[in-house]
Amino acid sequence: MDLLYFVLLVSSLIFIHESGHFAFAKIFGVKVLTFSIGFGPKIVRLRGKETEYCIGLLPFGGFVKMLEESKHAEPILPEERGRTFEAQALWKRIVIVLAGPAMNVLFPVALYTSVYLEDTQLLPASVGVVVPGRPADGKLEPGDVIVSVDGEAIASDQELNRLVAPRAGQPVRLGVERDGRTLEVAVTPADEVQVHELDIVEHKGRIGFDPRSPAAVVGIARHDSPAGAGLRTFDLVTSVNGRRVEKFLDLVNLLSENNGDQVVLSYLRPVDVPRALGGLADLGVLEPGAATLTPLPRAPGAKPPADQNARIADVLERTGIESADMFVAFVPEGSGERLAGLRPGDRITTLDSTPQRLWRTFEDELVEGADRRHDLQWTRDGVPMAGSFALRKEQWDDEFGQHYEKYVFRTDHWLPTAPDRLVDNPYPLAYALRRGVAETLSVIRFIGVGMLRLVQGRVSLASVSGPITMYDIAGQAGARGTTYFVWAMAILSVNLGLINLLPIPVLDGGHLLFFLFEAARRKPLPLRIREVASLVGMVMLVLLMAVAFKNDVERRWDVIVSQVRELWS
């Protein structure tokens, strides 16, 4: 099956490439003698009016043979002299040669668009969590729904990001729905710098909130609080007096309405099951249960808070319930934080004297000061505790010989998100096309920078891959489904297009280089020079293929040896 996926992948990309040359040759009136997919013995041969269409046995390339004076052994008929490749204007020859790589670069737009057409529903532009210290902090509240940006109506988080991303440092006006009323909020997106692989830097405007809402997982900081009698940290509340609860905000709003009346909370409690399934694995299961809770009453005449953040504080004060976000769920054995005294169930309060409100920003601050010791404070059943630790530094070399260093923080919390309430995509075709273009440009940029890094020596030649790696990619992508196969095809198509643009004779980029000299000299390069350059280019290409094949074999050497042993055993 892997072989079928490989042949389908390679043949499709070659067909797209050669079709570009073929189509524009026909448009400009050039006579095409042969259109072939694959090399070697012909397994399929069809004769058209003037073109022979072939499929070769070896699916590692293809070609479009046009009528050319320099390559024609027999005299060309006078009426066909105007149909040779050389007879065309220089700009037409450039278009014909450029059309192949261009098709490989444009084809992914169609592929990605077909994938994104499946996104008929999107995340709404609702506020699930506001990130402390970001532009939205103090201006947006959990539960807000953003309905417009600078007067332009939006329905999804995707539309919001599209409008805000290019506006870093520029004020925007957000139309916000909050508690049944509409208001306008002015906010200036921050310039968020993201460093990707190959040191690619990307700047995007970000407001600073997460559209996904936390599930109703509770944290109980004190066991002597009203909630401490029946609930535990990490209980997932599912209902209050029979009313279904999904988000933590749902739980807060229900309890905020309560003024001291007893309620029944249904929950699912995480329970460890060591050596489950006959000792095969350690599992965690969610055990159902119920608990009664009597919130403390408010002062006489006091009303439930209207502000969402005030409601969260009110519920914490009167019940002892808060989000489980800052509660530790896992601390690795032997880690610096465990040696400092941190344990599961502890609630982190400050890092280096800075109060912590969100696990995400807590980890960001750790990464920013990764190379120094940190002072950490936490509570355990309301009792303050403190310790200091340093992040563990990990170093490794990948399969391409690239060296990496990273500081890691393995301690983690547990706060799943509530089920998403999706909204209909109002413009599915425009959305898919826009995402398809953006994804293609991103891949072009990544591959282009990768080639540059290779020339600079910042990426090893060991990263160059050949047909064996392509075979593996095709098999793995095909096994994972159509979407993954299309994704792999798009990436490899861009790769093929850009490689063909390299200024190496025998590649399309080499022909374009010849045309550049022709434009400068106002006449073609001598045939002898072109022949020698093509020979040199062929040698370079063979050497590059040999390096790629060597890299493939080295990466799969253990697999190859084991398969050979199986054949001989």
C-alpha cells in the first residue's frame, strides 16, 4: 500500500509540473512532441494529433519534449520553423519554463483550500480566559462575545485574528456583547514575536485572550471552607441542583445567584488506578459523586455582583471554590521543583515575588528567566510555603545533526476546556481560499529559508532527503487519511517547485539563468557553452541525489539491516 501512495504522490506532482510547461507551450503555439510522466520503458503510450502521451516505468520525473532546432536530427519543415521553442520571443520562453515550477507552487493553494473547505463551523469570538498583563486585561471579561472590529461585523475567532494580527501597536475598537448589552472597548494589540524553526521570526498583533473556556474543574485552597467538606481539588462539576454545568463560568454564575441556600453538586473525580488491566498500565479514571454545599450568605441588602471578575471573587470568598488553573497536578520525581518541596495539590501563588493568576503566563515567565534560579511560593491547605529551584536543561542532536538546547518545566496542572459551541462559517469559500494562500506562503517561506540556511552552513547536508524519505512520508500520510495525504502533497509540491528554480543547468532555474544571459547579451549563449553547463549541472544533480540517498540509508540503516536479516533467516 505504501508503494501505491508513493507512486500516486510522485506522479501527481510530476503531472502538475509538466502540465505547466505543456499548457503554455500549447498556448504560445510551440509544437509538443512528447508529454511523459516517468522515465524508462513506456508502459502506456497514446498518440494524439501531434503529441505522444506516455507513462514511464520509473515514476521519478517526467518531461515535455518540444520541437527544437538544436535537438532535431532531421530538417524542420519550413511551415513548422515558427513552432520551435527557439523561435519564440524571449518572454514566451521564460513563461514556458517558469510555468512548471509555478504550477507546483500554486497547486498547494488548491490543495489547502480543499482541506479548509471542511471548516464549515468555527470557534466563536468569545472570551474564555483573559491573559494577565496583556492588552485585554481589565478591558475584556470571561464570557464576553466580540461581534465587530472597527465596525466590521465578525462571528468567529478566525475572523478576529485576521483583522487584529496586522494591527500590532494600532488601537482597534471592539464591539462586545456582555450580559445582554452591547458596548465598545478600545484596545491596542501587542506585538507578539514568535520564533519558529530555522530562526524564522513572525510578528502578530494579539489582544491577549483564549477563546476556549475552562471546564468546571474546581480548586479548593482550604479544606475548612464550605466547599472543602465535600469537594476536592480537580473535581469536575457536572451539575448544580440538576442544572447542567460545562464551563467554570456556568458554575460561578449559578453559585453567585445563591445567597446561602444548600445546593447539591454532581461531579466527576479523578482517581488513579495503578497497575490496571492486569498490570499493563497505570490509569486515571473519573469517578462520579455528589456533594452538598452551603455558600456563606451575603451581608444584608447586598446584591450579586454584576461584573464577571467580581462574581468569581464572590464565589471564592463565600464557598472556597476557584478555578483549578494554578493548582499543581503533577510534579516529576527528581525535578528541581519537587526537591524544593512542591507537591500535587499545592496552589502556586507567586514566582520571583510576582503574583501568578494564570498557568500560561506562569510558564512564560519561567521560560523568560530559564537560566537562573527561581523563588516560588505556594499554599498547601491554606498554609504558605516557599522554595527555590532551577529549570532542567536538556540538550540533544536531531537526526539531521542539528544541536538543540532547551530548559524544561515538567510540572503541570490539569484544566481541560469545556466543549466548544461552534458557529457557522459565513463565507466558507473565501475563508478556505484565504487560508490556502496563507498556508502556501508559509510553506514557501519555510522551505526558502531552509535552502538559505543550507547555503549558509547553519543547516547540515544531513537534512537533505531523497526518495526513501519521500516513500516513508507518502506511506505515513496515506495511512493517516486523505487530509494528511493532501497536506504532505502540498508541502512536497512547493519543495519540488522551489528546487526546480535553483540556478542549476538541466533544471528549470538553469534555463532561466541562460535566458538572463541572453537578455544581457541580446543573443543566446553559444550552444557549446550551454552543453558544457548542462553536463556540469547534471553532475551536480547526481551528486546531490547521491547525498540525499546516503542520508536516507543512514536514517533507515537499522530498519534495512533488520529486513535483510529477516530475508536470510
